[in-house]
Amino acid sequence: MKQSIFIARLRGYVRIQLKGKGAQGIINPMMESGFSIWDIKPTEENKLELYILIKDFFRLRPLLKRTGCRVHVLTRHGLPFFMDRLGRRKLFLGGIAAFIVALYVLTSLVWQVSVEGNERIRKDEILQAAAKQGIHTFQWKFRLKKTEELSREIQGMLPNAAWVGVEIRGTHLIIKVVEATIPDRGPLMNPRHLVASKNALVTEIQSVKGRPMVKPNTYVRKGDVLISGIIGNDANNQVVVANGKVKGIVWYTSKIEVLLTKSYKVYTGETTNRNYLIFGTRALKVSGYGKHKYAQFETIPERKTLQWRSITLPIGWLHEKVMEVNYIEEPVEAENAKKSGLEQARADLLTSAGPDSRIAGEKILHEKTESGKVYMEVHFEVEENIAVEQPIVTRGE
């Protein structure tokens, strides 16, 4: 009777060869006795092969004696034979067991702890708070508290953190931090005046706090009080922190020199590559020997170093690309050179004058062209903020 192959593999079965004149006649008695046999094939005269379960194989002896047949086992199949082979390989079984145990132990440890999202809070401060909760490398994961509880405890130890999250990815533990937004604290200010930083003609005065001392279209000298920090009268006054904005026209004279030629760089397309092996501070050239033939060139280096986790090893690779260049000079018309020089002078003045400044007027006082340059002397009027602080010294200080 043929069994399902799955059940047969669990129980175990063999392929046997029956020899003898009664080989053909033994099949019927086997079927009548309930033997599980299948795939019966006659091979030669008085010989046949078939599959039989192990439990029925050991019941063959009476039938073999009755028919005068002999049996020979050809192949063995199924779980019992597999387990028998494993039992004879104890070292192999021990290695598998040791590997499984080692894998379980290694994956049960925390191998890396990282911090994300912090800018103002120091990383070591976060790691110290985490260490007090048992979070560190080579810690057993099963000894840690639940991630929600760890997040709550660490956040309680970091006053500048708005939220802390703990996430475990395999053997990697990640602490995510959202920092609290702390409003900027204004600097503590002592009583003061606002005075003129330069000689100027006042164009605008905006007093937020304090007493204005000048009006628009008033000429002031450096050091004159623009907004006083003393309010009230002689009998009843108060010292405050003067605050406001005062703009004025300031005069500058700029001397400008502009070349009548313009030089720029052009790549020819010719390149040479050089490669080096890096060992610490030493380099060993491995390709690109000999000197290049470029009179003018530019070198673009690209260095790569070996890393292991967060450790940078002193071994690497340096690739240098040497590119031939030509410097070309073109003549510039005097009018264009003049325009370029004025634009550069205006930009420099506005940068030094500060924000909210503007050019109120300009006049070329002197201009000449010689020795391949344009020379100019220009008078500028710049409207800018002229107020600076001056502390008020009270009695007793």
C-alpha cells in the first residue's frame, strides 16, 4: 500500500532488491499482510526492486524464509536515517548549537548608541542621562526598560529638551531629541545717550525712548548728543536707556583705480591624472609619473580615506587631476572700466556704512587715464545710521 511521501519520509523507508526464484511470488503475500510497498520494478530474471517502510522491512524475514528469497538494501531515506547521520557527527551538531547560542547572545546586546536632533544640548550630556537609565554599549536589551519609559526618564533629566524618543533597531539604540525653543534674552543695558558717530547732516530722527536733541537738516559733529538718556527737567529728571534711530548724510572721498584689461582663465581640455596611496602623512605615487608639459595649470585633488564605523584610518587614496589652463587678457573700454569702478566703490561704501544705508549723491572730482588704468577721485554722499551708544555716568560710579 503506497503511503504519502511526507509520511514515508517521517517514518523512514528503503529501496530494496529481492533475489530468488520466488521473488515474483512474494509480492502478493506482502500485500495481504498489509506491507506498505510501492514503485515495484522487475530488473532482471528473478530480481525486482521496490520501496518499503522501515517498520515493514523488519517483518520480511518470515516471508523470505518461506520463499527462499534474499534481500539487499539499495538506498535509505527519511528522518530516522538523517538523525542517525547527525548523531554520528557530534562535533558538527555542537558547532551548530554554539553558533545559534552565540547569534542569540550577540543580537541581545546593544552594540551602538547614537544621538540625533541635538544642536544646543551637548551629546555627552545626553549620553550621561541615558547611562543613568542603563543605556550604554554592551548592555543586555532585555535589562532595559520599555522605550516609552526610557524616553520619559531621559527627558526629565534634560531641561532643554522638548521631547526625547528612544528607538531600538536590532543592536542599534537611537536617542532622538527635539530641543525646546528658548526665547532670546535681550542684553541688560545701562543708562545711555545716543551720540553722533561721524560728522553729518541729520535727515531723519526716530526717538523710541529718551529726549531728541537735534532736528532734521541740523549739522552735527562726532560726539554730539542726538537722543539724550536724561528726561525731565533740572528739578525732576530721570535717567533712561536712550533708544531710537538717527540717519544723516555723511561725506566720503574715494580714490578709484581700474585696469583697462580683463584677465580670465580658460581650460584647454588637456588633463593628466596622478594617483597616490596615502599612509599617514606620506604618499606613494602609483600612477602619473614624470613631469607634465603644461606651462600654466590647475590641480584638483580628491582624497578618500578608509573608515571603520566612526574611526578614520590613516590609510587612503589621493587622486589629482592636473588641468592645463590659459589666461587670456581682453581690453576694456574706458567707459566700461569707469562704470565698473564706480559700482565697486558704491558697494564697498554701503557695506561699511551698514544696513539701511544708501547713496544719496556722487560727483567725480578728478579723472584721468594712463599706464593702462583709469584713475578717479569721487565725492560720495551716503545716508546712514549715525547714532552710537554712550554710557551715562551717574554720581557714585
